[in-house]
Amino acid sequence: MVVRELEPSIYSVGAIDWDRRLFDELIPLPDGTSYNAYLIRGGEKTALLDTVDPTKEHELLANLEKLGVKKIDYVISHHAEQDHSGVLPAILKSYPDARIVTNSKCKSMLMDLLLIPDDKFITVNDRETVGLGDKTLEFIYAPWVHWPETMFTYLREDKILFTCDFFGSHLATSDLFVKDEAEVYRTAKRYYAEIMMPFRTVIRKNLEKIKKLDMKIIAPSHGPVYDKPEFILNAYRDWTSDEVKNEVVIPYISMHGSTKRMVDYFAGALMERAITVKPFNLTKTDIGELAMALVDTATIVIASPTVLVGPHPNIVYATYLVNALRPKLKFASIIGSYGWGGKMVEQIKGILTNLKVEILAPVVVKGYPKEEDFKSLENLADEILNKHKEHNIVKE
Ligand code: FEO
């Protein structure tokens, strides 16, 4: 339990979750996370911006008590997901005069998810404001980062943009503001990859929408606060741009060593062509590492053995995730091995329906790879290099 002052009369009252290792029962959290909530004391009114995960209810309530908060007028809800909204019912119970301020879509979701009654809400439109006396909250609709109801609050007088999930990082740290930029860059990129990447196009629109705001601070609801907003704005501009890097990501599984031999040989062939290679053994890798590598890579080569008649189930899972995350890939291919036949290639291709990629000729071999198979892998490496050159991914 910790209360810290961001600026005079603006407090961080959320909770750090040092121990959490899985989010949505899907996303690995190697660095823990935080659920940031903020309290703003205006001259006349007090606002709480978001709450915390239900597991941390006692911490938020204790933080408010520590600050001596007797009355909350407004609870701003930027996003209905429970890691930020889950303690709204408890807040309404402890502070019965409080009203939830949000957009109509978020209101409807909060009524569905948390059974909050209609009369507890004040709905606001895009760019509408609510005054706290000497402070003005301006609400900015920012849908699809990463649910349809997401919005931001701009605190005009203090030039702070509160963005909830957007620009967040799953990082448990005692730093209120970003201190270790390399660490935050890595965790924010992982967060972007896992949560935001499928919405790359809409994110660009949202970045455009906030471009003209005079921002001194960006305060997300996961991870440390940005007192140099350009740091995270530039990172997002880069990640959401159409630029890809001269890289090949290789998620792979090998049961008896044939596919592994191919991956090792192929990785070497790519490196000899000065292409960055990122192989991920799916029995050992954290799926977030794979997602992060997909943010920039030009090409993916999926490497699988044949199980029964199709790809290994872990490859199916990873391919499904790649397709769902919609990275800005340009090229894809498949390599691997089989014993007596099957439809591994067709099945992998059949999953990648969301991606606008050119599929390069797969290399699938019977049993352990032989001389001619290594030659085919060399040819695939040549083709990737040529494609990267043609698309200006390799600067000559
Ligand atoms: Fe941090 Fe989408 O919730």
C-alpha cells in the first residue's frame, strides 16, 4: 500500500502486483504489473481515475483512507476491464455520493460486467469536460485500445494525459516515474505486442488525435508514469508504423531432432546473409517474447514436425496467436519434417487468414534433412534476402 504525489493535489493511489505471473489466464507477466489509479483533488470536487484489480481492493481503499478522502464526487472509468473497474462497486459502497463518469458504451459494459445500476452513472461525450473547481477534466474518446469503450482523460491545467491501458507496461516497480528507460521500453513493447498490436491502424488514429495536446505527463494504468511523454510516443509511432526490420522470426517445435536440425541450419544461412534471426523453441519460450519479436519483423518462418497428419499442437496454438495479433509481417513460410505424409503446410496456411503476407515456398522434408534439403533451405534464405531487398527492408 503506497500513496505518492504526482503533482500537487494529484496522487497515485493504485496497487503494485509484484507476484502476478499470468493475465487473462493467457499472458505471461514475468515482471509483475501494477494497477494504477489516481486521485485528483480539485478546489471544489474530488475525482478518482479508475480503480484496481479486485484482488487489490483493500489497498485502494486503504490508500484513500490514508489520504483522508471523505468524499469522492466522480469516479472516471476509462475502461470496463476488471483490472481497472473491478473495485467500482466497493468504491460506490464506501463513497455513496460518487458517480461514475464514463462514455455510454463503457457504462453499458460496466452495467453488464459489474451489475452497477443505471443511476450511478454520468455519461460524457467526446471532448466533454467536468470541472473540479480549479481543475478541468477533458474526456477524449479513444476506442479500441484495446476494447471498444476505451477513453482518456486530459487534465488541462496540469497537462497530464491519463490513458489507462494505452502506453502501459506490465512492470512492477517502485519507480513512480520512468527511471530505467531500457527496462520500460522492453516491458512497454511486450505490452504493446500482446494487447495493442491487433489494433495498429486504430492506434495510429488515436496517436493523431492526441498529437496536438500539450502533454507534460502521460499516466497509464499499468507500469510507471512518463514524465517525458516523447519517449513512449516515439516508441508507439515506431511500433505502429509500416516499417519492418530485416528480421526472420522462427517459432519452432522439434520432436526427434529433424526440424531442429533444419532450424539450426536455416538460422545459420540467414545470419550469413546478414539477416537477424530470432528462433523460439515453443516448449521453452514465453509466448510474450514471441509476440514482442513480431512487432518489427518482416518475415516469419514457422517450423513444425508432423503429428498424426498435421502440425504439432503447440505450433497450431502459436500460429493462431500470430494470426490473432496481426503483426505487420510481409512474408511467411513453413519448414519442417514428416514421416509418411500429412497436411501440415495446408493446415498452417489455413490459420493465417488475417495476415496480408506473401507465402514463400515451404521446405518440408521426409525424415532427417539431407544435402538437397539444406540446398532448399539455402534457396529459401536467398529468396527472403531478395524479397527484403526488393521491399527496401535491407538498405543497400
Ligand atoms: Fe488493464 Fe484492458 O485492462
